[in-house]
Amino acid sequence: MINLAGKHAFVTGGSRGIGRATALLLARAGAKVAVGYRTRKPVAE
């Protein structure tokens, strides 16, 4: 896996589906991830 330590990413649509999977993969690779979403907070958690 690629090493993204020290990198930052902003993922839109990150509460579910492809956006959520992308955010999780980036975080597992070491990136600091911020997530944007339009749904209610409990759904995104």
C-alpha cells in the first residue's frame, strides 16, 4: 500500500459508499482525512 503519512485529504460524500471507502483507505494509508457530507451527523458516524 502507498504511504501517505504527512499528507492531507478532503473527501466529499464521505459518509457512505465510494466516498466512505475512499476516506477509510486514505486514513489507513496514513493520511489525515477530512470528510464532507450532506446527511445528518448520526448517519455519517
